[in-house]
Amino acid sequence: MKLSGLEPNNLTFPFVAKACAKLSNLRCSQIIHTHIAKSPFRLDIFVQTTMVDMYIKCDRWDYAYKVFDRMPNRDVAAWNAMIVGFAQLGFLDRVLSLFYDMRFVGIQPDSVTIVGVSQAVLGLKNLNLVRGVHSFGIQIGVDGDVSVANTWIAVYAKCGDLESAEMVLDGIEVKSIVSWNAIIAGHANFKRFRDAFDFYRRMLLDGLRPDVSTTVSLLSSCVQLEALLYGRLMHSHGTQLGCDLDISVINTLISMYSKCHDVSSARFLFDGMFSRSCVSWTAMISGYAEKGDMDEAMALFYSMERAGEKPDLVTVLSLVSGCGQTAALELGRWIDSYANSKGFKENVMVCNAMMDMYSKCGSLHDARKLFHAMPERTVISWTTMIAGCALNGELNEALDLFYQMIELDLKPNHITFLSVLQACTHAGFLEKGWGIFNMMTRVYNINPGLDHYSCVVDLLGRRGKLKEALEFVQNMPIQPDAGIWGALLSACKIHRNVDIGKHAAHCLFELEPQVAAPYVEMANLYASAGRWDGVSTVRSLMKCNKVRKSPGQSLIHVNGKNHTFTVEDRCHPEGMPIYELLDDLTLQAKDQGCLLHGEETPEICFYHV
């Protein structure tokens, strides 16, 4: 156009500026800005507003603000460009400052303004602030705008207030697919798959056809075993609608099947993909890592590299997590070296995951070394190291780290307190444990969860204060779960208190009638007290409730391979020499008096080979 001698006007420049914004090309944006500055339209409010938006889309908010600040006249569109731009970049303080300035100069906010401010306050997840914006939106009359209502649904849902999100949805007269997707995604985010599918049914009854976003949200809500049937139904429905051709849907299906322990279905989908992204490979690798099959996870990892697909941060984190789960220390060290060579260890999340892996593999020395080498440590870094010390029996070190963290003015979170309470429990530090529990509730105003209460019950039980433990459970502000009653029952077994144990077992039988552990614990408690009639009663109850005890499994990692054994397992190809060695070691242990009187010889022992 320029070469042909035609000059652009006030309609040409905005279109070219939008093209630059779409490409996020800063150099082109600056060239267009130069042409605008030399044209008669440099002060045109429409042209200047598109320049503000152009620089925001190029992630140069400083340039955008300079253009905005020099505008002689600003309308609501200009203010909105800055507010929405800063909201997308997460600059809440600047959004609120602009919002107040806008009101001060007499510009009336509109629906776009409210959408921008609502998106900005989402970063804080402060419900009072969200409700304030909602209230203001109603006052200025934009609550009837569907885009505003959809934003409020999403914001309330992400802040955990699903009741308010549903209230906003019910207030929309004509709901769009975006409205339904927002509420479904909200429930999916909290893994509430039944509620998500209830809204899906309502959407279908409303005559709307689901899209890819609907399918992905519903599938991502089905990440526990009991949701597998719902996931399969959605898979079938998505196939009928043609959504299964979308790569994001297939990736979500792979992840869903893996998390529901159906790795074979996930692999079937993965093998049938015509093209795979990094997300596809990572989802499948993560599925095997979560299952504990590191051999297959690593085989896929090597295939991924051969296919020319570069592993990303999530791929590395999945492998590190799998190594921690299977105690594959040597493989974990190799992944550590790989992550370091590829620059992943510059990310604090990777370092935290590595520390956790080393701790779970029993190599606290490696975890310490990594912790002290970190240039920057977050609360999660400190918490991971504290948890690692507690797990490996370095209980005083765990407490020392906690107090160092407090001295550095770092605010511990609920997981930090849980790790410290677990350390106090294992060490039997009753007074220190009580002090930590009171610090959590009174100083840091953190509401204890069931895990925290379970630690206190366990701590009291180990010290033989069973009556105090029972009173503590009965006075809890929340309903005790199986973990709490299980901790009390275990303590009763140690101290042979049949009466309180009987009460704890009864509560467990009601909560989990098909789980074998409490029946076994109670039978052992009766046996230790010589109450053979009680043992017989428990066994009869197990038969009546059709409870079956699954055999325990032992795992050993040798030469990069995992080997699993069960009781009386004779199927291993090296079974004969293994059991001959175990018999020899058992005889040596008996000769040296290592086995306690009446103790059963273990079926499988663990050795580092």
C-alpha cells in the first residue's frame, strides 16, 4: 500500500497494530508506531488505544503506559486497554490504581472494566475483594452482561466458592456454552466429578452442544478410581461428538486413564496417535511413573528424545517423582545429572522435587547437599527438607530447620507444620508437639486438618496417654476419619488397652467395613491380652463382611530393574539362590541373637545390591 503511493488513515493503522499484537512482534510494533508518529493521526484516540493494546500484547507494559500517559484525551476504551492488559499480566496493584484514577477523572466503568478488574483480583484469591467487585458491578448495572457473569462464575469457582458461582449461573437468563464450561471447570478443578457431570446434564437439557473445553474439563475431573466409569462414558460421548480428534482431548484421556490406574487404556490411546506433542509423551511417562513402572517410563523417555521431542519441566518432575516412589536412587541420580545438563535445575521446583526424591530414597546426604547449594529457598524448599529429615529419623535436625525457618521470617504452611508434627511424633516429643500444634493454630491462624489431628492422637497414644487421646478425638471440631481412629487403635495395641481399642476398631469398621487392617490390628490386640474369644469374634466378623487381606509386597531395585515379591513367592527366576541366602542370613541372625523370642522369620528382606 505504501509502495503504491497510498497513505494509511485512522482505520488502517489500528488493523496493522492488531496484526503486530497477534504476532507479539515488538520490532514490527515499533516500526508501525514510528509511521503513526509521523502521520496526522498520531493523536487519534482510536489509533492510540490500539497502540496501547499492541504493546501490552508484546509484553512491553512500560511502552504501553508511556503511550497511555501521553494521550491528551482518554475514553473508557483507552482505560480498559490498560486495565485488561495489566490484569492479564497479573499486576493487581496497577489495575486497582488505574481503576481508582479512572473513577476520579469521571470515566464511568463498563462491562469490559469489570471483567478486567475481576480477572486481576483472581490472583489474590481474596473472596472479599471478589465480592466487592461483584457488588460494584451490580451497582453500575453490568451484572446482566453474559461475559461479566461468566467471568464471575470462573473467578468464584477458582477461589473455591462454588456456591456463589452457581448462584451467578442461575441468575443468567440465556446461558452460553462459556457459562456452562465455567461452572463445569470450577467443579472439575476440585475433582468434584459428580457435580461436574450434573451440570453437564443440565447443559445438554438446555439444548447446548458441548465443545472441546467441556470435554477436557469433564475428563480432568475424573482422576480417581471411582470416577473411571464416568470418564469412560465421557470418552464414548466425546467420540460421538468428534472431540476425540483433538490432541488436547486425547492428552487429557491419557492422563485420566493413567490416574484411574488403567494404564493399558492410556497406552492404547497413546499408540494410536498420529502426531504427539510434548504433553502427550509427558502424560504417558507420568502414567507409568505414578504406577511405579520406571522401566517403561524410561523406555518412553528415550523414545521421546529419539523422536525429536524435547522433554520439558513436567517430564523431568514426573520422572523424579517416580524415582522417589520406587526408591530408585541410582536412576534418580542420573535424572539429576540430566536435569542439570539441560538447565532444569535452575528451576526451584525441580530442586525441591529432587530433595524429596533423595529423602524418600534414604539418601539424606544428597538432599542436604542440594538444599544448601540452592541460591534461593522457598517455603516449599524448607518444608521438603524438614519432611526429609523426619522421614529419615533425623528428628532433632527437622526441628532445628523449622526454628531456623521461623527466624528467617518465612511463614510455614500447613504442610510444614504437618512435617514437624510427624517428627515430634516419631521422636515422642509430646511437649514440643503440643507447642508446635498451638503455634500453628494461635500464632499462624492455620486451621488443622485431619492429618494434623492424627499426628496429635498418635503422639498422645505413643506416650500411653490413651484416655487423653480419646478425649481429644471426641472434642475435635471436625469428624475424625479412618486415619485418626487407626492411629488410636495402633496405640491401643502397643499399650494393650482393649477397651479403648475396641471403641476405635468399632468406629473403623463403620467407616471402612471392607478394609482388612483394623480387623487384623484388633485381632492382634485381643491375642496380646490373651482374649482368644475376641480373636474368634473378629475373624467371624471378617468372614461376615467378606473382608479379604491382600498379601504384602516387597520390592528390591537391582541393576536398574524392579523386582517384586509376595509371601511364599517362588516365581522369581533367581528364586532358589535368593531363598538359600535368606535362610543362611536367618541362621546367622539366630546365632547372634538378633531375632526376638517368638518373632516370625521375615519372608523377604531388603538389601542394597
